[in-house]
Amino acid sequence: MKILVPDIARQLKAHLDEARDKAGFLQKEIIFGWQQPIEDLDFLALFSAAENEERFFGEYPDRHQAFAALGRIAQIEVEGVDRFHDASLAVQEIFRDASLVGYGQEAEERPLLMGGFAFSDHAAGPDSHWMRFPAARLVLPELLLTRHISGTGIRLRLSLHLSIHGDSCTGDLFDRIQHRIVWLEEHLKNPDAQKTVLTTENRVSLEQGFSEQYYLQAAQQALDLIEKGALEKVVLSRCCDVHHEIPFCATQVLHNLRRNYPSCFIFAASMSGVSFLGATPERLLALRGKELLSGPLAGSMRRGETAEEDMELQKALLGSEKEQREHGFVTRAIRRALEPYCSRLLVPPMPSILKLPGIQHLYSEISGTVHRGKDISILEILGDLHPTPAVGGTPREKALDWLSENEKSERGWYSGPVGWVNDRGEGDFAIALRAALLRGNSAHLHAGAGIVSGSVPEKELRETELKMKAAFSAILEVHS
């Protein structure tokens, strides 16, 4: 695949000249973006080849949708209670006066910032596992590859971004783009095969963030508050550290996740040798044009050993008053958050079932239409939506206050929104679940369970084990 053929190279140089002149006239630095259609390729191989860069990977394997973002041209880092609003304003500022060439009109064909938000709105401490993952971080990459399905089939696009000022040299700018494209073409010819395979034959040690007994006691304390009417639901998480004699390989874990969980959003954000990655089944919010979607999960049950047992467990999940009540807390909260933005909002009267390896969930697909004539960014809506009772609790503030005092482990980006937003405020964010933070030979895992009236602490503890197994199995190539 040859990208910079002579005609395209000449056109690109002319566009760079125009962008430089525009920056000079405005007397400010501006973003230049250039997009071209490309042939299909292995996004994960490119993610692997760029291990020394900041990088982001996202994929819905069974939807033929994928993203690979390498390098950094601009970044947004904010914290505090207004972080979603501040991030939205910062996105607008990045693209103000930008010079964009060749971009399509579909949401995925626009310039995208990739990244995520922590569960809480404050920055991690200097000694935290999460010190490289701030309360909010969105990055405009130097190189972006996207694959998605449109009405005309599968569309693949290559985007390159630069920062240009009036004194920029067009030749230097062109050389930088050409260098990146040559690198890309070389790795397409010789994709980097993964060499490290981790199995349970290698020595593994586990270290729990706090004991099972502490989790059971905290769950019971939450239940006591629920029975007194002080809370309705709280999602109590626990963490675990896995130590291995061989360094963990982010690309190998992503390969395992995409194979084992094709219906989930497979994601990874890597910075300075640390990777946060996972396979989440839960879409928090997508906004394309004026249409939005949310896919909350709440209420869980293990899978059966046989088809007959699995169906019996599904019936039990659908018929459980406790699980239905837990799901209802989430859908009602999402309805309240989305209604002010929507002229149409559809919430199913009853949830359906989402089946995953080892676990099944109550699931609802919520859809809506944003008010016409209003330019709303997905980030503004996320500010009202996150955290939903699926990952926090209800009433929200009381549940979050209780968690800050009793959870005893910093969640970081676990259970926060991860995904992308474009220059028009469209985007797609999932909740970062079934995830692990990889650093060298160590992996830091989280999992949570919703505590409501009728919960049994021992069962909620077992639920966290089922959820943690998804990430644990992937990093050690254990297949259920």
C-alpha cells in the first residue's frame, strides 16, 4: 500500500502552505489535520509496534469497528467537579481555527481525541498506581487509524495531525508526515508478531488490596445502611495485584480479550510504559449527530455448566426481584440525566439478557434524540450521567461519600468513561470494566458488585471474583 503517491504529495504540500499562512494571519498556533482512505490492516500490530509512544487502542471486534491512535499533538488534562464541562470547552478550543483536509461527515471520520476519565474527579496521589492517569485526559494523536461500518460498507481512514504556526517550514512539516507514513508502511509490510506468551506454568503470585473478610464486613455495613433507608444501592469494589516472573505484554492481553470477548469494547490506553486495558460490555453513552445510545448493565448471574442450567439461571435472573430492582435504579438514573437533553427518549420497560463468558447480566438499550437546534457535546452529557448507579450507587452523593470512606482502594480509571470525542462533540464512551492496569511484571485489577436490599455479602464477593476472572484469564492466557 503506497499512501503518498506524487499527486497526493503535491496536494498535501499545498494544504500545508495554506495552513501555515492561516496560522500566520491569525498569529496563533493552529491544528492541521489531513485524512486519507486506506486499505485494511491490523490495528493491533501497529499498536504493538509503537510501544515507546503514547497510544490508544479501541475495538468492537464483532462490529468491525476499531481505532489505533499513536503519538500526541495536543492534550487535555483537567480535574475537579467541572472536569467534563472544562474538557468540552478545551476540545472546542483545540479545533478553533483548525485547518482540516479530507475529513468525512460521519462521526468516526472526524478528528478524534482519545482517552478517558477517572471514576472520581480528583487527581491520583504521587505514590498511586494511577499517577499517570489523571482525573481526565484526552489526546489528539499524531497518527489515527479508524475502521467503521457505514451505509456503503466498511470504511478505513488514516488521519495525521500537526501543530502549525506562522513560522513553520512547509518542508519540515511535510517531512514529518512523510516520516510517519514511511514508518506506517514498513510496519504494514512486517507486522510485529508477539513473542511473549504468559501461561499459568509461569510463577504467579496474588496480593489482595484488602482481605475478603474486610469486603464482607463493608458489604454488611452497606446493607445495614440500606435497611435503615440511608442508602438504596452502593457498588463496592475490591482490587487485586498479580505479580508475574515475566513482564506482561499489553498487545498479547488485547489479543486474548478480542478473541474471548468479541461483543465487548476492547480498549487500551498506554503512557510511559504503563497500560490500562480491558474488555467492557457496558456502553455509557454514544452520540452521533442528534442520536444517542446508552447500554446499562446491572444485575448479574453466573453462567451454567450446561445449556439447560444456563437457561434456568437466566430465568432466575429475569425473575429476581432484587436484581430487577438493582437494574431499575440504573435505568431511572440514566433517564433523569438524559431527559433534559432529549426531545425523544426510549427506555425499555423490562431489561433483556446479555451473556458473556462466565457471567450474564440484565441489560437495557436506551436511545434518544437530542433537541434540535442545540449543539451539545457528549462530554457535557457525561458530566450529568457519570457515575451512574451501575458503578457508584444511589442516592449518588451519599453513596460516593460512603465509598470514599470505606472502599480502601483508589479506583483510578476503573469504572470511569473511556472512549473518544470528535471536533463536533460527537463521541462514544464505555465504562472501563473487566480491566487491568499493567506495569512491568505487575497487574492491578478491580471488580465491583452492587449492594441493594436483599444482597448477600458472600454472593456479592463471588460476583466480584467472576468479573475479575475476565481480566485475570486474559493476562495469563487461561481460557474458560
